[in-house]
Amino acid sequence: MNRLRATIILSVIMAFGSSGIFFSSCRNKSMEGMIIFTQVSGKGHDNNNVSGESWRYIAKARIVAMNPYKSGGSLKVLTEDYYSAQSPEISYDGKHLLFSAQQKLNDIWQIWEMNLEDSKIRQITSSLENCTDPSYLPGGRLVFSKLAMDDSLKTGHSLYTCNLDGTNIQRITFNPNTYSASTVLKDGRVLTISRQLNPDQRDAVFMVLRPDGTKAELFYKGSEGSKLSGRGWETMNGKIVFIESEKGSQEGGNVVSINYNRPLHTWVNLTSEIKGNFQTVFPLQSGRLLVSYRKSEADRYALYEFDPENKTLGQTIYNNNDFDIIEAVVVEKHDNPKKLPSEVDMGVKTGLLLCQDINVIEMQSSGNPSTLTKASRIQVIGRDSTLGVVQVEEDGSFYLKVIADIPFQIQTIDENGRVLQGPCGWIWLRPNERRGCVGCHEDPEMVPGNRVPISVKKPPVNIPVHISKVVEKKVSLE
């Protein structure tokens, strides 16, 4: 009898223990390993980087989660209380989800964050203008694009950063370009698609810059007329993968890979032998890729695994005849990028720009340097007027002090006043930023020569040149 009683008690204890484990797991459901992606019911979203309406503000999109280990498993809709939601991004600890969403039709798009353990959602931005394309930054901040309707620069969507509670919003781009599809590289820099809108429209390129807006520079530029679609992602083996379409293509494109160390000279089309279109890509820790792909325009974009080494498409992971599948990410932990120190000091009104030699240009090797016409001056051009003409030093160098956070371009002029090299892309300097370049229109991978430019031995020239003196902030000596 005593043995039977002990057995019954032990069974009851085990039952309660098991149920306790079960209820505990229900309260803290882990979504690790789940695939989260955007479903789009409508047709016609394309890669128009000018207006951005059809891919940045997709109507009636929703973010869902699925378990890839369960065949035929049902989807969990994560944004069922929103009119439209897209741009999912997983936090570094794998516990949170960033996304942009429109709560009701005609509402302003805002940035939101979901706790993946309890599905609770909180609003981060409360802007009067649309906020999209969020991405986590190290140090409890995020970067996102924001539409600036009353912006005198007519930039369209500029980049901003803020804390994860929405406080301390800071603008970090100041040129007449529109920005989208930002991600953060392991080195801590923001990789973003940038397209000049004014005074003329140019092809979209990948730019990189620090989270404080300093050191903005070209990262990758495709062939003339090509289009970039969606985020560029850094893989585990030092590649950057993204979707690029050829000139004349209206929708979709190919999966392209470039090396992080030499992005301008390592372009590889991974899917040139595969008929059809790719819409988005995401790197897996296994080395393979998640891609949204369709074989023909009559098909919907479905989710596949892709082998970049053998350039082969795997079996379908998920498809639905009622939806296009785009923007897939995986819920998993990943390394924090470096947290870069910032040199920005908002108490300083200017930044410094040094050029080693304006006569070092990208195509100089195609001719005899001794026969090329030498530039002797630069013209600094603002949005509406010239900011001044500056005589360079004998070695071709110049050193400028420029009012911070205003866009400008530089073109070179010979002694007769003829323009030798047209305006470069738009530049801006953050407060207290110090930047340097080798020459004008030089190969971006070129490194400076080992010499001290003559210009740095003198005080910098103020830009605009009509300003004789810039009064910076006062520093207390106490």
C-alpha cells in the first residue's frame, strides 16, 4: 500500500512539474529559427528609386512568421492590427523586431518594435512625416529614412537616427539625395541606397557613412542605368549581397555579390544562368541565401534557399498564389557591429576638408601626365550659387573650412578659367568633421601619397569665401 501511495504521489509531482515546464514555455515562447517575411497581396511593386511609392509604401502588406522545420505549417501574422507593414529587421540578440507600418489607411508611416517573446508592440517614432526603412545600430539606437516635405534641399528621404525609445532624433544626411534600404556593416558603418534627385536625377548607388553622418562616401556603383533593389546584406565570409537589375528592366533582377574589401572591382552576378527575377535576398549563417524569386511575370514571388557557391536554386521554402513573398529575415542572434566613436561636436559650426592633389584623377593613367592640362583652382558650388573660387597650392592641394551641414560640390578650373573636371557628387561636413581626399574624381580605392600637402601648413580657406572669420564655440579654460 505504501509503495502504491508513493508511486501515485510521484506521478502527481511529475505531472505538475511537466505542466509547469509547459506553461513556462508558453509564457516565454522563443521564435529563434523562425523566418519572418513580408507578404504583398497587390501587384505592381517595382524598383522605382525616384518616387519610391511602389516599394517604400506598399499597400496592404503584412509581416508574418513561419517555422521552416514544419512542412505545411501555418503562418503567424505579426502585424494584423496594421493597414500595411514592411521592412522587418531582427535585433542583435534575436529578441526584437523592427518594422515600418501604417496603422490605418492614410496614416503617417512610423517605426515600431515588437518583442518577439510576448508579441507586444510599441511605437518608436511619432513623426508628422513618413518614417521607413529602420535598422538597428549598436548602442541602443536605430537609423531610418524620413520624408522631409518642407526641406529646402528637396532631398526626399533623408537619414535620421534616434534612441530605441524615439528620443534624441538626429539628422545625418544633408545632400539633395534620397536614401533607403539601410543596413549596418560589421565595421559599424551604415550601408544605404542613395540617389541624387537634384539638380538632375542620377542612378542609385550604395553609399557608406558613419552613424553620426561623417565620412560619407561611395561604396558601390553599378553600370549605367542599372537599378538597386532592397537592402545590401553582409555575409559571414566578407561579401555583400543585393539585388540589381539591368538597364530597362521594370521589375526584379539578379542576386549580385561584391567583396567588402574591394566593392568596386569584385562584382559577380550569381544568378545570370537562372531564368526569372529575384526581388530580395538575405544571408544565412550557413553560407546560403534566402531569396524571393519567381520564374515568370505570371508567377508570384516565392521563398527559396539559394547556394551561392554552386549558383543553384534550392527547393521552395514557402509560396502562396495570393501573395508575393519579399524581405525575408531569420530570427537568430548575430554579432553586434562595432560602435564607432563620433567626432561630431554640435558646438562647432564648421568642418575641415583637405585634398592632396586636384590633378590626381581616375583616368589619369590613360594619358601622359606631362601632357595633361593642369588645374590651378577649384570652384565650390552650393545649391543655389557659387560659394567661392580658391587658388590651390603648387602641389595641387587645398585646405578648406566649410560651414557644417550644407551640401556643396567642387569642380576644377585651369589658369584660363576653363572647367577641366565637372562637379563631383554632393558633399557635406558634419560639425567638427575632418575629411581628406586624394584628388578629384580619383579611383575611390586609391590611397594618398606619403607627403605633407603644402596647404595644411597654412590656415584653411573659409567657405563661403566671403566669410572672413568663423566664430566657433567658446571653450572655458577654468
